[in-house]
Amino acid sequence: MTVSGRRSERLSVAGVLAWRAGSRTRLCHRVRTHAAGTGMRRGMSERDYIALLDGVHQLVKAPIVLVWDRLNTHVSYAMRELIAEREWLTVFLLPAYSPGPNPVEGVWAHVKRSLANRAVVALDRLEALVRNRLKRHQYRPDVLNGFIAGTGLALHAPMSP
């Protein structure tokens, strides 16, 4: 999710809904601000995304199966190299233009709706509001499970051999 502020400043948010059989669903996220100006990066980098995934891996202490959209940063050569270095990470790419099966899209829609009709003057205030909304979701696994259920994807615990 990216939200623009005045003077073309941006706030980028990346998130992962982590589901594991027998544990509560978790929302893990990373928030970055981007200053205005030409030549400045205006979104998350491959390193930002991989740092988020490394953090999720440390939290869940288990292999990760990631279902990802086809954002250019997600499918770049640099990202493919970073993914290949992590034997615990398996990535499945969604078809192009298919946000429906991506449960984190529901989180972004919910957060954006909660920010509607707010006039935020400073980017740091917007960042604080977004962090607040995301933190609220972290303590509501039932809502997070609803975002997963909304995709129509069935979650099953792996069968033991």
C-alpha cells in the first residue's frame, strides 16, 4: 500500500498475514517514508521486502509459503536472487491483476477506509495513524482470519508423513 502526502512525500506499507495451524493469525508489516524529490526511491525496495520476510520467519519459526502479487519489485531479478538464498521460503505468484486471492489486500482496504475523510497535513502524522490502524489489527486475529476467508482460499494444516 502506498499513500501520498503533500509535496509528493510518500508512505509505503508492506504486510504479511502469517497463518500457522494451531497458532493465531498474525499481521506483520513494515512502514517506510519517502521524501519528495527527483531521483529518490518512491517505494519499497527488494531489501525492505526481504527484511519483512526474514522478520516473519524469525517470528513463526517455520518455513514460509508466500502468495505474492506481481509487483515489479516482487518479481525482479534481485528479488529472485534473495528468495533463492532462503531455503525456508517458497513463493507462488498470483496471476496478473488478481487482488482477490491476496488476503492482505483486504487489510489495506480496511486501513484506507479507516483513514477516509481525514485531512493529514504532515507525513509523520499519517505514518502514526497508519501504524495505529495496523497495530489494532495485530490484536484481532478473528478479523485477520476473515480477510483470509474472504479470498476463498482454503487453509489446511500439512499432513504428517
